[in-house]
Amino acid sequence: MSLFELSAFLISIAAICGWINQRWLGLPTTIGLMAITSVCSLVMLGLGWMGFEVALAAIQGIAQIDFEKALMEGMLCFLLFAGALHMNLEDLFSEAKIITWMATLGVVVSTLLVGTLTKGLVSLFGIELPWIYCFLFGALISPTDPIAVIGLLKKMGAPQSLKTKIVGESLFNDGVGVVVFLALFEALSPDYAMGVKEVLSLFIMEAGGGIVLGLLLGYAGYRILKQVNHYSIEVLITLALVMGGYAVAMKLHISGPLAMVVIGLMIGNIGRVMAMSETTREHLDTFWELIDEILKAVLFVLLGLELMILELKPVYLGIGLTAIPLVLACRLTCVWLPVAFLKKWGETFHPRVVSILTWGGLRGGISVALALTLPTGPERSLILVATYAVVIFSILVQGLSIGRLLDSSGEQGVPSM
């Protein structure tokens, strides 16, 4: 299947499923698309097991799609930039302590907790999973996904401080989580010789390099935009910053996701205010909102369709379902710790902030993409099923019920948290 044929197929499926959702289901777009395509995937799997050739052909076609490459080397740069573009820096700085803690130490602590508990969990099911794979699962499932959460929070009309906490954490812990995953992934190499010093160096190079690149390109973009007053050229410049910046980050082996977040924050706050006319701002917002919505639709369609490639053994399903409360318990711990610590230092929080941030920490496509990078084998199959179980529960159950949790806590429409 050529790139054009694949793109045409995914856009067509997204359009059909989007129409079905808007016509009959009325779910948030991303949730509706994933729900419909997940059901279709399960039906195809059932028909495939019964030997229907059409279903088998569909499964084989989906197996040829490189989901990890499509997301990590294609869609992710656009989605992260679009998510950061409308994040207010003042709001972000006001929540900097909790966001910084949860996006850095929170990811590391969660990785260790999930990895340790996963080791015990799989042992209960009679499976011997090496420690390194347990921690890799912890690393890929710990970061919350900004792609999954931003649209939901907008639709719910959540208070600004809550949106800032959840979205700010998601934007930054995404890049941190990928760095932690890569550091652990190196341990799978037969000539692995990475100690604490090497891990810290990798982290500084990946995360620090991504932030520095983002600052440099963001400032360069602002200076260029300030010298032009033509909306089509200015939109084109932002597109070049995203695509060119991400390509440079990959070549330099630094964090492209963090670079995109920093560029988005700089263009969205400094560039919009000091270098753009009102006409340009309107066209810029429209362009990136469309890019964001279209790519998110395609991504969640892909997430649903990728169910067809899973090896759904009963024991894997059992581990996956048990992993859901395990990951939630670790998330609860990693939210409670910084909140409790910051309260002792005089910070004030809403009484239900821990439960809201725990339930609102959705997982999404990035976790699945990282799981797909693991070497082919039974370990990968197990981790992929467990990852999908957590992601599907996160999006379909947590995503649909977070609004009710906000209502019950009186948070919708409340100005601060």
C-alpha cells in the first residue's frame, strides 16, 4: 500500500466513523472514533478466527501499517505544537511547581512503581517477564498523553487552572517519558554498559538538547515573523519551524517532542502578541486547529484499527485487565506525593485535586507507539496487550467519566484549583 493509498484509506475511515459518531452516538470525536474502530477491529478479529478471507485480508493490511513511525516521525510534531500553541505561559508558570514535579520525578517514580508491581503481577499469572521489560512497560505507560486529553478538557469547559495542570504535565512528561524509555531500551542491547552517569548524560542530552533547540528555533521564528506581515507566509513559517525543527531534532538525537512544545509556547505567546496582526492570528488558529483535529481523528482511528494486530491470548488479556488498576494506583501515588509535599510548603489545592488529576491522566497513542518499538517476541506481545488495555480504559472510561467527576466536585466553571 502506497503512502497516498494509506492516507486516503485512513482519512476515509475517519470521515465515515466521524459521521456515524456525530449522527448517532454524539460522543467526543476522538472517543467516538476510537470506540467505533475498536468494535470494528474486534469484529474483524472474530471473523478472521472463523476463516473469512475478507477479514484476514483486512488484518494483514493493518499489520503493514507502521504505527510507531506514523506517530513518532509524522503526526506527533504537529500535534504537540498545536497543543502548546494555545497554552498561556502565565498560567503555566503559576502551576510550574506541580507540573515540574509530576513531569520529571513523577514519571521516574511511576516507572519504578509500575515496573516493580508488573513483575509481581506477571508472576501471579505464571509468566516470567525479565525485569527490564517490566520497567520498559512502566516507562511507556507512565506519561500522560496531551493528544488524548486536550480536546476533552476543551469540550468539558474545565476551569483554566485544572486545564493548565493536566495539559502542562502532559506536554512535558511526554518528552521526559520517551527519554526514560530510551535509556531503559539501551539495556536490551547485548553490549549494554550504561550506568547512572550514562543515563543522566543521555537525559541531559535528549531533554536539555530538545529544550535548547526549541528556544533557539522559537526565537528565530519570532524574529522572522516580526519582519513579515502576510498571513499565508507566516503560517508557512510556523509549518517550517515544526517540520524542520523536528527533523533537526531527530538528526541530532535530541528530544523532538520537547522542542515542539517549547516552539509552540514561544510562538503562541511571544510570536502571537508581538509579531502577528489580528488577521494572521485568526488564520494561524484556524490552520492549526484543522491540522490538530484531522490528525487526532486519524490517530484515534489508527489506535482502534491496531487492535487487529494484537495477540489476544487469555493470559495476556488477564494481565492487561489487572494492569488497569495497577497503573491507576501508581498514578494516584505519584499525584499524591507532590501535592502532599507542596502543601507543606504553603501551596493550596482543591480538596479533590488528587482524585481529579489521577482520573484525568489519560494514556494514548504515544504509549502504544513505544510498545511497538520493542523487539518482536512474547514479551512485546504481552506488553502491547497490557498497554492497549490501559489505553482503551483510559480513553473510553476515564475520558467519558472525567466530566462527571468534575461536576461532582464542583470544578466545572470554578476559576481556580
